[in-house]
Amino acid sequence: MVHHDTMTGAEILLKALVDQGVDVIFGYPGGAVLPIYDELSKQNRIRHILVRHEQAAVHAAEGYARSTGKVGCVLVTSGPGATNAVTGLADAQCDSVPLVCLTGQVPTHLIGNDAFQEADITGITRPCTKHNYLVKDTNQLARTVHEAFHVARSGRPGPVLIDLPKDVVQNRGLYQPPSKTKSKYNPQVKGDIHAIEKAVDLIASAKRPVFYVGGGVINSGIAACQLLTQFVRMTGFPCTLTLMGLGAFPGSDPLFLGMLGMHGTVEANMAMHDCDVMINIGARFDDRVTGRLNAFSPNSKKIHIDIDPSSINKNVAVDLSIVGDCAHVIEDMIKVWKARQPKIDERALRAWWAKIEEWRGADSLRYPASDTIIKPQYAIQRLYDLTRSRNPYICTEVGQHQMWAAQHLRLDSPLHWLTSGGLGTMGYGLPAAMGVQTAHPDALVIDIAGESSIQMNIQEMATLVQHNLPVKIVILNNQYMGMVRQWQELIHGARYSESHMDHHPDFVKLAEAFGAVGLRAERPDQVDGVITEMLAVNRPVIVEMRTDASENVFPMIMPGMAHNEMVLGQEDRSRDNPGSEQDGMVLV
Amino acid sequence: MTDAVQDSNRHTISVLVDNESGVLARVIGLFSGRGYNIESLTVAEVDAHENLSRITIVTSGTRMIIEQIKNQLRRLVPVHKVHDLTIEGPHVSRELALIKVASTGEKRVEALRIADIFRARAIDSTNESFVFEVVGATEKVEAFITLMQPLGLVDVSRTGVVAIARGSKPL
């Protein structure tokens, strides 16, 4: 006899997802999750986007999460379905993206028996998820789902995996609402007010300050970005952003120095090197940002604000740390600043800005113009000029095109820039764009891609067409894995080992084969035309731009070098071949 | 970096965790994945009602690495408390070892004599062997093992370190 209060595990699961505000799941069915898919077909609260590969489901959920600030949701089957999702989970872990990934599992009595499509996915994903669960009792299912969403979105966000044995979703059990689910996981969000007061004093006393802001501010929310902008403008101090932080502060603001790091602007990196007070908000002193650690900003007092205590003093020892959510901490800083009305050293600040303007004068993002061949930077600039009025969401793949996009797009709003920063996952952009377009059906969503990266998840073109997701894909085709080729040219004696693909598909025909629109530009005078044509179509489009194969991304801090040792361009070969080892550390 | 390498110290860290499947794998995976040392690790349930286990880890590293280890441990969802007993005040630590010595004649008598000095108990005995149980600080256990080596030591099993703060306060 069936107790009338009980539900099947699949029913409990979907009810829990609805109660957690899930409206879209990205997934792919298979044997172990059939009961869940059966239940999905009986309801219309949750939309399912059927992908073509599980990795893409996770990136799509990342795109959904990063562009909405909500938790993304993924559903895949056991074994290969789950292992295919691992790259996406690792990507979300590196970039702190809140996700809940539901994986099927063989029935509990078969676990450990090497059953068909069995994989120890909680074991496999332990180091690349924020947390994971194996549910063994249907009565624990609802509680586990609620806690998983809580963990994914609280503190430093991240991916959480729930492994669901088939019998657990088939058996009956009791539902438990979110309001009755308590979690012991409650990270600190308010910063220590004494530390905040000290920080304000230190900031006010600065003669050569710089704000160094990362993705943590974007994760903290739109309010945090607004507070940051307000605070930076109150101080009148310069501000640089990491790759993951782009959009947290308006790109068009004169206080913005551009992105910093390996391919950052001269003014951003020199300001970091020469500053006397560094205010790090929501960034993690990543090796792509710091360059050689023992030469990193040698004369500055460093303030670090981060919600994750383990980010503090990990790579760089700081003078003052504040653990807390960026929005809360910046809000308190503004309050203290207003209350104290500190006298800042205007003269020193003017001199500092004069120095910065000198560095800006180097115009480090300049590139040689051409009217015969499409320069990739030119293509990105035209794309930006012709679309910025529509405030597009920009996704990227990984490589040279990603860096040029980061350098040349001056995005003004948060949540509109989606890129794989920490893990550097080629193939991220197209599925991420898919997720963004699902969340924002009427928005302009563009994936800036390279011809190599795009082929890593090109199968998702079919998903775009099936679900009427009119993503615009702009491929900068230079016939090479561009960033690999660049490193080989600059560091490995121009021996282009396996970085050239002799054969590529005809991307126009490929788009058409998927049922999308394909366009191509081969000369600079065709660039505006194809972009305009692309924007006029309300369907998925691939635009292939044949770009200059020899172009490199500059400026560049070579591996093992410092912020004040940038290579500015092709003609500046003074710092070639720095060697790969410094202080006994091999640099990547 | 180089000056920091020189002040590598040994720390005893107590970690209170939910007693659930996979929690030990999370802790060990964190140490191996991030390249931290484990000199000793013990774990057992300490509160059946609250379902809590206590892990005692002896590790070594620079001040920055030890800070990292503690913060990374705190980041794990099933971890409730992390205490560095080495810097938080006086504590006592013990380990237990079972030591099998196989010998006859004069060596056998000498083993018994030394065991007596170390207050090690013989908990199994045959005509040609003893199993001694010795309890104490790591140094004492190691001294005992060293002394047993020429006297027919054939097998050692150690628990690793358990530790607790002195005084009335709980973890």
C-alpha cells in the first residue's frame, strides 16, 4: 500500500528543484536517469535544454548562472554522462560559478560492482566540486537538494554534485520543504569593522593607490558592482580589473586602467608595480596576474578583501585582510569613508595620475592597421562598435581571441562577460552562450571564438537550432591554435609543433549543415557588412573572419617576468627567451 | 620565498568533522592534491549522538602553508572546527604502538627488561615472541622501537598521534 504523503524520488527531486527556483535544466538522458526524465515529461514548470554532449550542459549552466546570478542546474546520466561533465565542473570550480549537477548512478545494491555505466563520480569529482553528495535514502533526497543549492550559492560560490542511484529516485519517500532544512554551512559575510576602519585609513593615506578588482565582486552581485563603482569614484583612485572581473567597474570610466596581468595594459601593470597601497577586492593573486612573485608590487601595502579565507596569504602575503562578502565590506567602507571625511593627499594623487597618463600614452593595445588583411583586433573592435548599443552578452573560448576581446571590449555592465578564466577551457564559449541565450531570450548573445576552440564543442550548433537560440558566433580564423603558436614563436624558437591544423571545415557550409546561417569575411572592408548581416538574422549564425595568422597578443609579461618587464610588441624583442625556470620554480 | 622555506615547523591540528562517508577522502585528497605533508593522521568517531568524528593531523610547513592548510580544511563543508593545538596553547599528545619482537635467550630477557623501563606491556607471548603495547609521545615510541631493533623486532603497528588541549576547555 502506498502511503498518501509519500512521493517517488523523481517527484521529490523535481519538487525540490522548483522550490529552489530552477526554471531550466541543461541535460542529456540515459539509463540511470530515465525515471527523472519520465517525471520531467509530466510537468511544465522546468524547461529542459537537450544538449549534444554533457560537457556543454555544464558550460551552458555556467552561462546561465553567470549571466543571471542564479544557480545553474545540470542533469546527466551515470558513468560516461557523469565523466563527460567533469571538465565543466572543474571549470566552474576554478571560476566560482554556482551550479548543481545531478548525476544518475546505478542502483545502490550494484554500487561497487563495476556495473554497466557505473563510475565513482563522487570520488572523481571530489577535488573539482565545492561539495558532493551520494544520496542513499529517498527520505534524504529533498534535504540534500536544498542543502546543495545553499552550498552552491553561499560563501564563495561553486559547483555541487548530487549522485542519484536509480532506486533512490524510483522508491517512495517524504518531501521536506526548504524552510525546514537547516544547514551548518554558513560562511561569514560581514567583514570585521575594525579591519575595515584600518583599511579606510590606509586607503586615505595612499599616495600611489590602485584598486585591483576581481570576479568576486561580480559573484557578490550587481549591488556589489554598483557599490564598488561608487567607492572608486569617491576616492578618485585608478582601478584595474582581472579577466574575471571585467564589467564590475565601467570600462568607459576614465578611472579604469584596463585589464591587468599577462596581457594587461602597461598602465594597469605599471600601476600595480609602482603603487604604495593596493586594494584587492575579490581577486586571488593568480599567477597570470602577478607575474614573478618576488618582483610583484614590491613597495606596496596590500589590502585583501575576499569571502574565502583560503585565498588570503595564499600566493602573496598581505598587510591587511578582510574576510567577508564584497558588497557588505564595500558598503561598510563607504560608510566609514563618509563618516571620517578623510583628507587625501591631492598633490600626490595628481602626480600619480600624471605618471599613469604617461604610461597610458604608450597606447599599449595599439596594433598595425591593414587594409588588405583582417587584423583580429580590428574585427573585435568593429564587432564592439556595431553592437555596444545593444549591450550584448559576450562569451569567449580560450586563447588569443579571448585576450584580444578582454583587451579591446570595454564592457560597462557586470554579468555580460563570460569567459573561462581559471581553468582555461577551450570549448567553453559556445555552450556558455547557449546558457546565456536561454536565460535572456531577447538579448544579443555573441560568442567570440577561435577556429580551434569552436571545434571542441561545435556539436552544440544543433542544440542552438533545436531550441531556437539565436547565438551569434564570430570565429577569428587564423588557421592556428593562436596562443600555442605565439608561445612557440616567442619561447620555443618558432618551432610550430602541432599548432597548425592543415584542415578545417568550411564553417559557412558547416553552419548551413546544422540549419544555422553561415557568413564569411576575408578582407577588412567586408567586416562591417557581415556583422550587420549577422545582427539582422534572428537565428544562430556563424561568422568566419579570416584573420592575420601572424598576429600576437601584446603587451605580454613573459613567464617568469615581472609587471615592469612587459614585452610591448613584435618589435620589442629585448626580453625574448626568458627561460622557463626562476628561483627553482618552473613557470607555465 | 626562500627565507620562508627555512622556518618549516611541525603542527598538530585537530579537526572536528561530520562522521559521513567520504569525509576522510576529502581531507586526505586536499593534502595530496595541494602537496601538503601528512606525518600522521588518525580518525575515529568521538560523538555518536552528534555524529562527529575527530581527525588529528600532524603536518609540517611554513607559517603561510600551515595557515593555508587550516583555511583549506575550514572550506570543506563537513568540517566544523579546525584547531591548531601547536599554537593555541599547551596540549598533550600520545600514540600507541604494537611491537612484535621475535627472539630467544638473552635477547628475549633484554627485550622484557627494556619494555619494563618504557612501561610497555606484553599483550601476547609465545616461546619465541612478544607483542608489546607501548603508549607515549611519538619520541618515546620511536626510542622504544629503536631499542627493540637489535633484539628481534619483526613488526610494528602504530596508531599515529592523538592530541588534546590541556585544561578544562573543550575543542
